[in-house]
Amino acid sequence: MGMGGRATIDGNEAVAWVAYRASEVIAIYPITPATSMGELADTWSSQGVPNNWGAVPQVIEMQSEGGAAGAVHGALQAGALATTFTSSQGLLLMLPNMFKIAGELTSAVIHVAARSVATHALSIFGDHSDVMAARSTGFALLCSSSVQEAQDLALVAHAATLRTRIPFLHFFDGFRTSHELNTIERLGEDDVRALLDDDLVAAHRARALTPDHPVLRGTAQNPDIFFQAREAANPFYAVIPAVVQEEMTRLAERTGRPYRLFDYVGHPEAERVLILMGSGAGAAEEAVERLCENGERVGLVKVRLFRPFDADAFIATLPAAVSHIAVLDRTKEPAAQGEPLFQDVVTALAETSSEMPRVIGGRYGLSSKEFTPAMAAAAIAELERPDPKRRFTVGITDDVTHLSLKVDTSFTTEPKDVVRAVFYGLGADGTVGANRNSIKILADSAGLFGQGYFVLDSKKAGSMTVSHLRFGPQPITSTYLVQNADFVACHQFGFLDRVDILERAAEGATLLLNAPYGPDDVWDHLPAEAQREIIAKHLRLFVVDATSIALEAGLGKRVNTVLQTCFFALADVVPLEQAIDAIKNAIRSTYSKRGEAVLERNFAAVDRALEGLAEVTVPAKASSARERRALVPAHAPAFVREVTEQMIAGAGDALPVSALPIDGTFPTDTAKYEKRSIGLEIPIWDPSICIDCAKCALVCPHAAIRMKVFPPEALAGAPEDFLSKEWKARDLPGMLMTIQVAPEDCTGCGICVEICPAHSKEEVRHKSINLEPKTDHLEVERERYEFFLEIPEIDRALVAPGTVKGSQMLQPLFEYSGACEGCGETPYLKVLTQLFGDRLLIANATGCSSIYGGNLPTTPWSQNPDGRGPAWSNSLFEDNAEFGLGMRLANDQQAAAARILVSEVAPDLAPEILEADQTTESGIAAQRVRVATLESRCRDLDTPEARRLLSLAGGLVRKTVWIVGGDGWAYDIGFGGLDHVLASGRDVNLLVLDTEVYSNTGGQASKATPRAAVAKFAAGGKRTRKKDLGMIASAYGDVYVAQIAMGADNPQTVKALAEADAYTGPSLVIAYSHCIAHGIEMKKGMEQQKLAVDTGYWPLYRYDPRHSHAGEHPFRLDSRAPKLPVSDFMSREARFAMLARARPADAAELAKLAQYDVDERWHVYEQMAEIEHEAETATEEES
Amino acid sequence: MTPDLTTTYLGLRLRSPIVASASPLTSNLESLQELERHGIGAAVLPSLFEEQIEHEQIDVHELLEHQTHSFGEATTWFPELEDYSTGPEAYLEHLRQAKAALAIPVIASLNGVSPGGWLRYARLCEDAGADALELNVYAVETDVDVSAVDVEARTIRLVREVREAVSIPLAVKVGPFYTAFAHMAAQLSDAGADGLVLFNRFLQPDIDLETLEISPWLALSTPAELRLPLRWIAILRGRVRVSLAATTGVHDWQSALKLLLAGADVVMVASAALARGPSVMADLGAGLRTWMTEREYASVEQLKGSLSQASCPDPAAFERGNYMRALVSYAPSPEAGPTSTSNRGIER
């Protein structure tokens, strides 16, 4: 916790500390990139850390940001100092309460890590579109542009709100500030105490609701007084700028860090001035300084208090000589005269200056688009043109509306006394963690100022991380990625073949490669591009086999410690011995809790790192015959080759506006072009012992191991050693089958091998599929897989889809996702597409599944040979059930309209089409043929009715709507909608991928989190039971409900999904999904699922309203009575086991309650299984 | 007169030669207290396994580090708990609590893997208040390049180092699989051991015919297993200047008595107490008393070792001759299998 002094922390931590000290009630909800503020507050609260008044704030996780805002509003009304943290859609959900809080003149602060609001696409990255949507709430808007400022102005906000009674929205840029590590001067507890006036706190409390002196607030007002009452608050707004400035000054008196409402830097007689707010100010300031050094009369106004916009203070800030102004907004307000800051600037100038300068307005940095000094310079340069663009963009190439400015990329301002380093690592290798430590080491032990910014991947497995580090004697304010690095490290040799990692290397820089080669032969293994760049830039090349050293030290894949030591040896920022001591101290402070063994292994890695480090003599000429491989194949569609490939290569920034879809619509079936090849080992099939069970294909999270059943003649033209065997089941006599790995799509998770039940008789550990090194098999398996894909898909009418084997004969239309290795969710989605993929509409709640399903560059949702496949969309987090219901309504409406028209347009075809049985695959296939005939007829007729029918006829083939999301959606934020949709009686299916935490944001507790589990926001172990969503749904009587766990009973899984789809009312399927947030070895995920069921932790059941008749039992328990104590399951997951190590007494108590929960639930379920339930089956409501 | 059951083990004066050896019963404070109420002379806590601690630390570390700082929306997956223990703290806390709750001596047990680990944990046990330390020398040496000489030398060196590191009494629990066990015992004594615990029983693998998996297995001991310690205690009694503890196969007072007669200073009991409850301990003590009263023995000290190889009328009986007699006296019949109460043991 901050006690003053210097520290290296990120923006979220800096802000959270102030907010925590200044608050009594903190209501939180996870949302990127604000999540860690809530996490820190929750952690501090659970550790008993006091606030400014010596009490421990209450921190409560709510079910949504709307809930958090409501709780904050209530806490404020009852006299507490309350705060919350949020971003983007979260802030939008808070808006209604924000109007109320402001309208009631309530002192409060909301801290916002500003992030793009989802429009044509979701983006987790930073811009001001969320904050700008809050302009009309009545909150004051205060902006910070760096980590230091975010801390300081957070306190100013808390102080000013107490004085003004106006609530403050304090914001800073998501990721660039919220996640940037920076060495700052910390505020102390006394600073907080000094700025928060106890009398004002008492006044706030005195205004609270209490029965001791009751008042009425929240009245309903009528036309007679509402308007006047609204105007009554004006004086409170009028004083805000003065108060904020006074609080800034008070802070400056204590800290020596002056802030003004508008800060000016640059030439005192500047003619051209740039105006912006947020982190872009760092880059812009460097540009202005450089231009001034070059003799230009330019300046920069940094806006801090955006609302209320103090026109007088603003005008006073501008140099008198200013004639041209460019205003940069980090947001887009389509159809407006200009973006918000531009408009405020223009209004202020128009009303107060006699000679209006020329003002132009531009957009920059949307969704964390890089904003560099060169871009700022481009905006300033535009002002010099005789006819500057009135509206412009900078940082992109707009070849459609031609708004973008040309940027001189040779313009750089990197300060000379700053050391810059860039590291390319793999998510799993610990690079980022080590770099975070390195910055702190250099800041703490060498007295330097450091900065770290980490560009992380959107893929969860096998992701690349790029760390941008700067060190120098002065605070680092360069708010853009490192451009000319003195040091470049490539921690994974394979990256050299995929990305241009030397792009950022400065002339004469040092390059460190982690390679499985020595200094004498590494050169020959480099691709030619890399060789040429090394020679051209005169790089010094060093090599170390960190992978082997880490492995020998017992650190597995984590090469971070070895490479960190090499970095210190080469960077020469501090003497090596001092650096090694500092590294070891950092290891000790980071990992001491983890135990001696962890420390010793890391120390060993440090000690051995330098032995393996060697300089490579760089030849004068590039000698490699190997160029980087094309990232997508030549036969890929044009869009994939021209657009997607650029994105895969990390060159998406260069794509012009014209290259991109106008409305966010992207093609599916593209993941197959992104061959990431991240598995080191892949499963290899031994047909001689295969028992045709298809379990491997079923459980594969990435659709990278597949089964096909085909007639022998399909093997014509097969590669010589293509493997197949006789299909033994009698359903398809004379057929062959093949299990085939997709070698470059497999992540090597091993789930398939774990589940394979077939052993060799001679060597039991040899199964029918076995993990083997990919390098030994890649060429052969690649050729086999290519042929495998050519084998015709089986006729769907031939298979029994409601079975495991049947489902796995069908083509998966969800493949190669970027989910975690061994993901527990994706196998369910994949089997869904096998069962219904060609007629499937998916509404996907925001979360893991929307990210691995919809995060570009590619999508795993794919198509069958007819071009049919799942149509997928993500609306929001909270509205997914409603979104899916809307899809159902539209489809039903179109089908109804088509049915009417069929009789008119094609009376001869009508009976068959309208009476068609579409409950089977063959029935659907037959209907498709009929509808095709109908469409053909419509085209021939070409009457107005026929044309209308043509646009509707597709609706005559049955479509299935699946509403998919995680437990955060279903149990918490989307529960109201989910409940309403379940009550609608409509034919929709809801699939809850229940990981029992908010997985995508890092494992925060949801109402699906079980008792006794440790999760974020439940660090002491969750004390309440898991909500029984299935029982709630089954209470409706007409909802099909199933609880499934693929690893425990895969036939039941497939059967339940098929039944849910067949049921014509609402269906809810709750699927147990193991997750990395459980703290398990992921390849054992299915085994854990089985244990979950065997211990009664996760009973399997189906509630089928079609059996709600006298004498029948709609509720069917599919799993047996628990045969093992639930502790057998819990002890194998870190989420439970951690607590026993941290708080043994609590853990023992909670474990007892957990067993009680299991026993009690089983007892109730057993009784449920006995009940006869007469319920109406689903009848769709007439609307 | 009630016979005096007191005995001296590792220099500690015990009220009874019946000692609870390491088992789930000694890992729990309540059952420890119950064992004490049933008259045991001392309790040995379950072993602190260095390998397990290390394994667990690495496991927890890897799970907590897995996929951290690699994905933009989630840099970690678990809350950083303020304080948690993957080290020996839980064990040491149990030791401290046992010491506080019991009047009888509490013996800590330790199984190390690294020289540093043995010493570190030995000192920690001493600091936590253990009355004595039992070194559980337990390793399955599978390296074909490591000789018996190497293994023995390593064990001796270990005992010497721990002896130097701590001042509490030291027992060494070993397995029986030494070619020249008497020599080994003498070397352990020379290295500073105050007592030998005979013998360690190893976790033994089994094959599950259903799943074709190997399952680690430790069956409760059977009365027949008594023979091995009985022989070696009888042989070593008087030949080495250390306390001798018999463990394995003590299921009734007769077995306990035989071991004492052969020369054990204490008999350690686990399986019987696990199978039949802590009150077994009281039964054993009562059985001893009754027999001693009937035979007019005044004290355990008096009978200890009275049938050791050195003291018994037929010393060769503990050596090869034993085998011959067993063969000739072996008379198979449906009922006459080897039983725990039979005095004529059958070695097969």
C-alpha cells in the first residue's frame, strides 16, 4: 500500500489506492480494463486494510454495473462515501443512476479506465467513447493523461466532489494508462487525509436519509416545477472549475506537482496549438518540444477538467498569438458537427475571443490505435496548410472519405537518455512477468524511472506477448510503443518465421535470441529476412538456449528468469553482480510465498543463464535460402489473403479504411487459414487398437482431432500411408473410418489422449492415440489431413445424431478456436455445430466464448461444403437471451409470412412444404430440396408475391436458435433476460457454459461459484451456495432443463443437446466446463468432470416437460448417487485447495458445508425424480 | 504388585513400551489425545515429506502462474492470497499443538530428499518442540549405477549430519533390505543414531485389473509380518548400543510381548489401532500386565531382551537353523495355516 515514496505501479493500482482510502463502500463488477481496480479493492478489504478514517471499506461485487451503480447510489443516499470502477458498456449501464446521483447533488467519484463502446464490433481497448456518452449525466469529467496524474487527479476528484457536491467521473485511458507500469511518486496517507476535509464528509453524511430526521428524495415531479428545480443546481456547477483548481493547488503545495484545468506547454508565442486530453498528451508533448527545438512556434493544451468546460480558464491558457488550433478527440460521434472536445473548444472561442482562430477537429487513437509524436506533428503540420482539412483523422489511412492526414514516420522524438527494450514472448513463458519485475528492479535498485507497456494477444492459447520497456533518469512520459529499441529479445525462436520482430530494432541495437542452437550454427537457422535486417541494421546478435536451461532448472517452459538475467548482462544498465542480486531479491519477494523449491529453481536458472549466453559473429552477407512462409495459403479467399493475412501478420494497422467491412460483417470459415502450429506434441493415431468410440474427437476443444466414416472407394487417391480401419458398428456395414489430427491446429493439450480408453495389449501405456513430438510427424500428418478433409462428408441422414459416435461422424463447424489449451467450453459448442450447425443461429453473450468465437483476425465458426453453417453474433453481455429471442421471433415471423405466400404463389408445392416433417435430418434435407424448387419457381414467376416469397422462403426450413454464454451472463448480469426468455414459451435453446467464475476477465466469483472456492472477489473462499439455476428454470414446468458434463457422461451430453433442440419450447442446458481458473492440469479436465459427477458435486439430470403427465416423471437423474466424498473432487483443484493452505480453519468449515450442500442437493433431487408433475408443455404465446 | 511397564527409549523415560507409530491417528490432535488416554508411552507423528512439500510448491506455483500475463483481459486467474502455506508450517503447527496437548513425548518424523532439506526440516522440528526425531530413510533406489555401498554411505552421512545439526534424540527408521543389516545397524549407531526403528514398510504398487492402472498400495500390516523385526531385534540386542523399536505386525499383546522379549525397547503400533480403534492400545497394555503378573515379572526392563539371540537358550534358532526346524515342523492341513498366535512360525 502506498505510503509515499517512489513506486513502479500501473494506473489502475495508482487510482484504486486513492479511491480505496477515500471510500467507505465500494461496489464492483469486472470489466476490462477496469477490473483490476475492483480486484485490488477487494483484496485490500479482505486483508483488513483501513481507509482514511481507519475503517475497512465494504467491497461488494454486484451482478452488473447497473447493480454496482444502484448500490453506490443507495450507499451515498444513506450517507456513505461510495465509489466504483468501470469502463465502456459498464459505464453505459451506470448512466441512469449517474443522472440520479448528479441530480441529487451527491458527492461521489466513479473511476473509469476509458474504453471503446461496442459499435460495429466490441473492443476492449481504450478511447473516450464511453466517457463521452456520460456527458449529459451531470457528472464533472476529469481526465488524467499518465499513471502519475491518474493517482494525483483521483485524489483531486475525491476532494472536489466533497466540496462541490457534484459527482465526478475521473477517467484515464484504458490500457495505455490503466495497464502501463510507470515509476511514480506515490501519495501518502497524510496527503489523502489533508485533502479530504472531515467537515465536508460530515456534511455529506448529514444530508443522508435517516429516520431520525426523515426527508423524501426521488420524488415524481410535474410540469409545474421540474424545470425550475433542475435549474436550481446551476450555482453548484458554476463553482466547480475554481474548486478543482484550488484542490489541484493544494495538492501541488504538498507534492510539488502542479496541475491546472488546462495545462499549456510549448512556445510562449505559439501560433499553432494542438488541444487534446488523455494519454495522447505524452506523445503530443514530445512532438511539440521537438518542433519548438526546431524553431517552430507551436504549443499544446492538455485538457484536464473537461466538464464543466471553463471557457475563461481555457482562453487564458492559450498563447495570445495563436491563430490556428487543431483539436484531437479520442472518440467518434457520427453525424455530429464535430467531436465533443472540438465542439466545446469552438464554442468557448466563439463566445469569448474577438478574433476567432482557425479551428480544425480530428479523431485519433480509437480503440488504442497507436498515437505517436509523428501523428501529433502531422496534426500540427496540417494547420500550416493553406486549406487544412476541417475534419480529419490521424493514425490510419482513410482511402474512402480521405479524411486521414499523412504522417511522416521518420519524425521521432525518443529521448536520448532513455534505454528502450522490446521483448517478444509467448504467453506461457513468463516474459511479461519477468519484464514487470525488471522495471521494478531498475527503478528500485538503480534509481531509474521505468515504464512498461505490454501488448497482449487476443488468443488465449499460444499467444504472443510484446513487452515495451523504457528506463531513464527522468520520469518516462512517452505514451506510445517503443519505436527504436536498443535491445530486442526474441524469447521464442519460431516467431522469427511469423513476425518481423526486428522492425523496432534501432541501428546498432542488441538482439538476443532464445534458440535451440549454439553461436556457431544459429545463423544458418534464421530466415533470410532476419539475416538481411541484422546485417543492414548492424545488430549485435547474442544467443542462449534458455529453453534447455529452464528445463534443467525444473522451470518447465518458463524461460523468463534465464532471459531476464541475460537482458541485464547485455543491457548494462547496472553492474552485473548488482543486477543478479537484484534479480534474486525480486524473485524472493515475488515468489517467497510459493516456497523454497520455487525460489531455488529460479535461483539456479539465474546462476546458469550466463553460462549459455554467447555472441554470434554476424556474417557480411545473408546466406539463408529460407524466406518467411506465407501466413495463409494461396487458395484462401481474396478477403483472407488481402485483409486477414495482414492482421495475422500483425500488420493490421496498415490496412486502409477501404479494406474493411463497413458494418462489422465478416466472413466465417476463416480459422482454418490461420495455422498457428502451437502444439509441440500432437496426437498420433494407432488404428490397430482403436475401438471406434469417437471420444477423442468429441472432447477435442479445437476440433483438431476428427473422425470420418466413409466407403472404401473414398480412399481413391489417398496418400500412400493414409490410415483407416474397418468401422465395426453394424449400423454402417462395409464402411471404413479414420481418426485424423489437424497437425497445425492442434494445441497439444492432450485431452484426447487422456480420454482414449483403448490400450495396447503389449504395452498398456500405448493407447490408440498418443502424444508424439510434432516435428517427427508434421509433414506426414499435414498431407494426411489435407486428404482427410477431401473425403466426402457422410450423408447426415445415415447417422444417429443423438449419439456420441453419430455426432462425431458429422462435420464440426466450430474449429481451431483461440481458446485455452484444453478448454472445457469449446467441446460443447463443437458438438452443437455437428448436430445442428447447418441450421444454427447463435446469440453469444460477451465473455470467453465471444472472444474465442469472434475475436479477429479469424473465427472458428465455419461452413459445410454447401456453404451452410452457424450464423453468429454477439450483441452485449447482459442482453444475450433477449437478443437470441429476437432472432427466434424474426425467424418465426418470416416463416409465418412465407407459409401464407406459399399457398398463393405455388399452391401445388404448398401441401408438402407446409406439412413437412422436419424432426429428422432426412426430413430437413427433403424440405431443403422442396424449398429450392419453390425458390426456383419464384424466380421464374417474378411476380411481386413471388419476389416477396423468395426473400422469405429460407424461413420454411427449420432453423434452430441457440443462446450461448457463460455463467456470468446466465447467473448474474443476464439473469433477468434469461428468466424472461425461459418464461416466453418460445422455441429457443440456452446453453450455459458454466465455468463457475467470470473466466474471461480472470476468474471473478459469480453466483455460479460454489461454496468454498477461492475466486477473485471471494479471496477468502465463497461463503454462500451456488445458485441452482436448473431448479429455478424447471419450476416453470414447461422449460426443458438439463445439466450435463461431457467428461462424466458423454452420451448424456449429446442426448440432452439433441433433446433440447427437439423440444419446441424453451430449453436450458447447463454444461460443466472445466477452466484454467479452476487451477487444474487442463489435460485432466475431463477426468475432473467425471469426479465432479461421481462425488455428487455436479449431478446430471434432464427435466423434460414432455414427460409431465400423470404416471410419468419429468425429472430424471442421470448420474448415480455420490460414491465419493466431495473432498476427493475439491482437493484436486487449486481453487479449493488454496484455501486449505491459506486459511485451514475456514477451509475445513467451508468443506463441511460443501459436503452438506452436495448431500442436501442430492436428497432434494432424489425426491424430484419421484415427483409426478402435470405441467403444460410449451405452447408459443400469440403475440 | 502391578508390573512396571516403564521403559527407556532414545534416552526418554516412557510410561509404557506401547508407542503409537505414524498413522492417520497421529496426524489428528483428537485421536492423539485418545491414544494418550489409552496408555501409550509416546507418539510418532506422520512423516514430513520433503519431496511432497517440494512437489506441492512447484505444483501450486505452476497452477498459479499458468497463462498469467498473456491475455489482455485477464493477467491472472486467482486472487493473490495474503499468506498461504505450501511448506512445512502446517506440519510444524501440528507438532506444536501435539506437544502442548500431550504429556507423553512426541516424536517427529522426517523424510527428506536433499541434504539441505533433511537438515532444515530437522532443525525446524527441534525448534517446534519435538522430544525426538525419527528419520524415515525411505527411498527406492532404481539407478543401476548406484551401488549398495553408495546408498549405505549416503545414509550414514545423512545421519551424521543431522546428528550434528540437532541435539534432540535421533531414531533412524530403515527398511530390512540390506545385505548385511547388522553391519549397517552398527554404522548407524556409530554415526550418532540413538535408536533404530525396525522396519519401514514401503508403499507397494499394485495393478488394478479393471483399469489396467498401477495403484500405489499400502495395506495394513498383518500379524505375520512380526517375524522380520522379531529376528533382527533379537540379533541386534546387545550388539549395538542403541534403542530398538519394533514396528510392523503388532496386533495383539502376545506380539508385543514377543518383541519385548526379543529385545525391543518399545513396540510401535499403527495398523491394529487403525483397524480396531485407539482402545487397542489399552488392550495391549492390559495383556502385558496380566501375563507379567501371572509370570511374576516385576517390570518391562526385567523381561526386555531376555530372549534375544544373546540371552536365549538356542542362539542358532535366530539364524539358519530356524529354517530347518520350520521345514520339519511344517504340517499342512486345512485349519493349520500360520496364525498369529502360533508359536511355531513358518517362514515361507
